[in-house]
Amino acid sequence: MPDTTISRRGMLGAAAVTAASYSRVMGANDRIQLGLIGCGGRGNYVMQTFVKTDRVEVKGVCDVWAERTAKAKQTAINAATFSDHRKMLDTLKPLDAVLIATPDHWHTRIAIDALNAGKDVYVEKPLTLKMEEGPEVVKAARVNERICQVGMQQRSGKIYLQAKEEIMKTGKLGKVTLARTWWHGNGAHLQKAPASLNTRPSDLDWARFLGPVKWRDWDPQQYYNFRAYLDFGGGQVTDLFTHWIDVVHMFMDQDNPISASAAGGVFAYKDGRTAPDTINVLLEYPAEWTATFEATLSPGITGAAVEMCGTEGKLNITRSQYEFLPKGKGAVPVIVKSERDQTIDHVENFLDCVRSRKLPNGDVLIGHRSAQASHLGNIAYEQKRRLRFDPAREEILPL
């Protein structure tokens, strides 16, 4: 592994961030000073969730397009506006935390900058665009003794925690041999840029949007639907599978795939996208079980779930309910429903940890390992081969 990494044991051993490391002493009634970086749909939604807790004050909003910072200020009325996150971090010294909701190719760079500036971080998933970025951001969080929560909200969702306690930990599934996951028809990957973006708005900094990505002339579709382009994200695999494989890792208490294979392609939407519109991923784990993911954007099929299959029954879980079906003819399923959005639970966990300095539910190391599993699927897809992986060294091995 490169010099920027620290050992997995060392990362896991950091059970909490010391209270003494916190940059300012907070009273029980103090509001946490928050900055938003990335003011698109998800960024605005999560910022509004933070505001609804009545525990934060949004001091700054940042985006490469001034129209989006203006929209964010409808909620964060008193916030200063920025087009460059570095200027925000340099100007707003009292910030306690930042919320990062940019396209994926900026997640790691901005997170590291914020952690090095002494800020706690809530960053949307996937944590990384490339697998090798993970150890760098984990190290930044640990060295700077910062809280870093990755937006895999199922980690804090009560229905997921309940299923783990009542079904997984009690052994009701027996030996789990297969975790099936799927997410079909996700409309975020089919967005079309409006005609108003055919010409780049004068207040949209395209060069800043590209950032580390190689130059190309203004392309409204690549800006508006970055998820469809592998330069900016990992398609459905890192956008969707990262959520589900993280649930599987949580349920199984394992995050160490040893092989990956994948197949798919751009089969239906010949619109210039580089991320596959249909994909199947298969991961193998050393404790003798596999995890699969399937997704297609083709119309007529929708739905998203995780299904844990064991020798004594199966557990099917979505964001709205779980269903446990014991094995045996005539078995009666146990169904537990939830109407609560897990995002609020995850935000509250983060804010609790900003004060307590305990590691959050979606800690940066957890986020790295779940993104890593997704990256293996994408690498297998792009290289058209089965990968062998050493999870201890985090290295792809020769076949």
C-alpha cells in the first residue's frame, strides 16, 4: 500500500476522536456552524435536514454555479456564498463542519481539504471516485482527529438496525450463503439537461466543475447528469450498490471481498453515456458467501432491495420495511414497516458525534470499504475479467 495509508488495525483502533482535539469548546446549547459544498438537489435536501434538527447554523454555501448557491440561500438566508470550497474554508474559520454533496469526482479532494482545515465532515457516498483514494481520506480523518460521516444512511436507519438485532444477530437465517441486491429504474441516471443549458451560463464555472478531470468543452449533459459518465462517478454501481453492499457488510460484520466479476454495458441508452445502463456484479467473501448486484435503467422494471439468503430463512429489506420468512412449508412471514427517512437518523448521529467525538455510524473507514467493494465491481466490468483481491493489503492480485 502507498505511504499515505495507515494499517487497517490502526484505523479500527481509533475508537473515538479525542474531545481535546476539538477546535472550539461548545456549550450544550451552541449551534454547530455548518458549510454546504455542492448545492444541487441532494445537497439542498440534506442541508434542509440538518436545519430541521434545530442544531445547526448554516454559515456558508458553495457551488460552481451561482444559481444553485442562490437556491441554497432560500434555506440558509444568512449564509455567505462561494464558488470555490478552498475560499470557504479559508474565510469561514469558525466553521465546525462541512456537508459535501458535489459530484463524486470531488468528494475525496474536498473532504481531505476540509479535514486538514480542522473541520468535521459529512460527505455523500461514494466516498471515493477511485479505490486508491480511500486510504488517503481515512488517514486525513485520523491524523486530524476529525469526525467523518459518509452518507450511507442505512447505517443509522432504525429499520436496518432492528433487522440486524432481531434477525441477523439472533441467527434466525442460519448460515448466510448469498446476499442478493438490486436497484432498477433509478431515474437520477436518466436525467436530460434542459434546453436552457445548451449554452453555458455565464455564472457557471465549468473549469472548476471539471477540477481533476481532463479538459473537455462545455457539455450540458455531462454537467447535468454526471452519474452517466465514468469520469465523474461510477454509474449505478458506486451510486446505488455502495448503499446496498454497505448494508450487507453491516449485517454480516464483514467487508473483505476476495474476488469480483461483472458484466453489462450500454445496451439501451445510446446517448453518449459511458456508465453501463445494465450491470451485474458478483463479489465473493472468504467466509463462504457471495453478494450480487443487478441494475438496469430499461423501462418496465423498478424496485430496490437487499435479500439475505440463509439455510434457515431469508430476509428482504428495503427503506420502508423488512420481511423475514423462515424456511418450511406454510411459514408465516414477519413484516416490520417504517415510514421514517433514514437521512434524518444519520444526520442526527453525525451531530451527536460532533459533540461527543465518538466515531459515527458511517465512519470514513466504513465508507472506504463499501466504496472499495463497488469499485472492484466496476474494475471487473471495465477490464472484462474476474479479479482476485487481497482485502488485508487492499490490492488486486494477478490471476
